[in-house]
Amino acid sequence: MTTPFTAMFRYFADDEFRGSSPAYFTLADALANDPAPAEPLLAAPPTQRRALLLFAAVQFLLRGAARGHPLAAYYPTLGGRRAPDAGLLAAFRDLTGEFGAELAELCATRRTQTNEVRRAAVLRPAFALAAAGRPVTLVELGTSAGLLLLTDRYGYRYRYGNGREVRAGRSDGLVLDCTVSGDGWSEPAAADLTVADRVGLDLAPIRPGDTAGADWLRSCIWPEHTARVERLDAALAEVAARPPRFVRGDMVEALPDVLAAVPADTVPLVFSYAAVTYLTDEARVRLVETLARVGARRELAVVLTEAAYAGVRLFDRETSVGERGGPAYAHWRTGAPTVLHLGHGTPHGDELSWSPTPVRWRPVGDASGRPARSPAGDRAAGPA
Ligand SMILES: C[S@@+](CC[C@H](N)C(=O)[O-])C[C@H]1O[C@@H](n2cnc3c(N)ncnc32)[C@H](O)[C@@H]1O
């Protein structure tokens, strides 16, 4: 096993899992010293050889082929109650030894995937702003299982630092908590939101009834984060009850046809959360060109909740606003769009700082012809 594996597990142990997942911290810490049980990761493409992929693959087996294995006792998300001890690494070694081929297959074919429903709490006020009381057709770029397309179907509890609370959306069913700060908050979340239609674009959508897909989403959640699994399951049930339309394919390629089919009596509202970041610089330029072309012909609202290079700087390549990332908002009514950087949402949507700030319409690939490059530091700053 090579040194990069050692460094990679050390990074995940110290910078990602410490303080957030005792089980994964213990495993990554041990694998940094002896990465041999991580050998199945070598089947993954080089850029995917990360602790998260191996650990998700192991959890996936614990939900299926390795159900009942003693390792599950350390996973609260699987009903386990044991705190990490010497038996954790022994059980992990046992499972990776017995299921090495299955793990290699999963590492070769799967990608870690997050569909975090709490992100809807960050999107909800942006959607209300775009809709202004009119029906919208939601079009999500990189929708995964489509959970964010049901943003109008959840309840919200927005809490301020001073203890004040604003409720929005449904009062029955799944309620999402979000802490709000920022001087521009004028309770936009409480506004009505009517969704006429919902369409999700993804290279690999997870449709209702895809039990392996749903299990993979659950398996990508860290073992102690039981509330996230509960939220995921509640949201998956909501999607199953009201399935959006899914379009399998590249978001940039598929978008023009999807927008052309949106009826004239609804406002198309294109949005993304942690998805445009996966495109190449050139594809991001083509995305903005498509949006501008459609916006020149009809009303169009767009909310990109991304790192700055994949969000606000697509609309204003010169801006220094929004260095911490989205949501960035552009709304075409007539002529050039109104563009705002709305604030900052945490990667999992538990916090929203709302301070809408106007920026200019100086899109990437426009006058300068230069796409917004994606500096490595920026990648860490946005939602993932
Ligand atoms: C990190 S997930 C985010 C899912 C969801 N937006 C959320 O916030 O919970 C990114 C999604 O983008 C999809 N994706 C990545 N590149 C894509 C592309 N070129 N076209 C369509 N979907 C893409 C992935 O398959 C994945 O489901």
C-alpha cells in the first residue's frame, strides 16, 4: 500500500472525522498506520480513492450482502450501540477480507453521493423570492434522488441567534431546522410557494423504487449521523408520494429541451446545490450561455448554490462578493438579468446567512471569453 493512502487516511481522520464520527475517526486513524484493509479502493479511479468511498461501500454491504456482520454493532445508523474499541478494527478487517471482491466492485462503479434534504431550508427563501407568488416549474441540475425538488412539501423552522423563530411551509411531516443570521432577512421564507411541475436532471438519478440507490445514499452518511438518515428516509417517502420527472443525462446537454417544454404560464426556476461544481470550466460557460439565451426569450429565474467559481462568478466574473459560495440568483424578466448574491448556506443547510447583495451581469465566457477557473482553495469554500 502506498504512502498517498497513508496521507489520505490521516487527512480524513484528523480533518474530517475527528469530533464528528468516532467510528470513522478510529478506522481512518488505524488505516493511516496500516492501509492494507483498504486495498479494494485501488479498484476506484485515482481521483475517487478516498476514505469516504471505501467506508460507504462497507456500509452498503452491511445493509445487504454482509447484513448481520459484527461490524454493524458500531454503526448507530444500522442500530448499533457499541462505542469504538479494539473490536471495531478487527471486525472491519474481517469484513474487508471476506468481501474484498464485492468492495472492489463497488469502489470501481460507485461515487459517494449526498442528497441532503436540509439544503431545502437554504433554497426556500430564494425560491419564494423568484416566484413572487406565481407558480414555478422547478428544474434541478444534479438532482440525485430529487429531494430538493420537493422544497414546497417540507416544513421549516428558521431560528435566529436571539431565540426568535419563523415557521414556514407544512406543519405536518418533515420539518427542517435552520439557524439564520444576516441583516437582509425579511422573512421571505414564509411567503407562499406554488410548484406547478418539477424536473430533475442527473447523470445517475435515483428514482423512487430504486432500493439499491436509496441504500447507497444511506450508506454515504456517517455512522453516528442518525438524524440525517431519518431525514433522508422521510424525504424519500415524500418523493415517492409525489415523484418528480427525472431526466438522465448531462445537465448542460439536457437543459435546453427541458426548458423548451416548460409551459408559458409558469416561471421556470432552474437551481442547483453542490452540482455545477462537478462540471468542467467549459461546460459551466455553456450552461450560462444556455441560461442567457433562454432568458432573452422568456422570464427565467436561476439559483445556483455552489462555491463562488461555480455560482456567483459565473454571473459576474469580476465580483469579489460571495467568496464563501452561493446561493447566487439571476432573474431575467426583460433584457439583462437582475443578479444577486443572496448569502451563504452551510454544506448541509443547517445554517443560512441571508444578506442579498447586488452584483453585475458580467458572465463568464462573455466579453473576455475567459471561463471562471476553479482554484483549489475555492473548492473547499462552497457546499460539497
Ligand atoms: C453532491 S450531489 C448533490 C445532489 C443534490 N443537488 C443535493 O444537494 O443534495 C451532485 C449530483 O450531481 C450529479 N452530477 C454530476 N455531474 C453531472 C452532470 N454533468 N450532469 C448531471 N448531473 C451531474 C451527480 O450524479 C450527483 O447526483
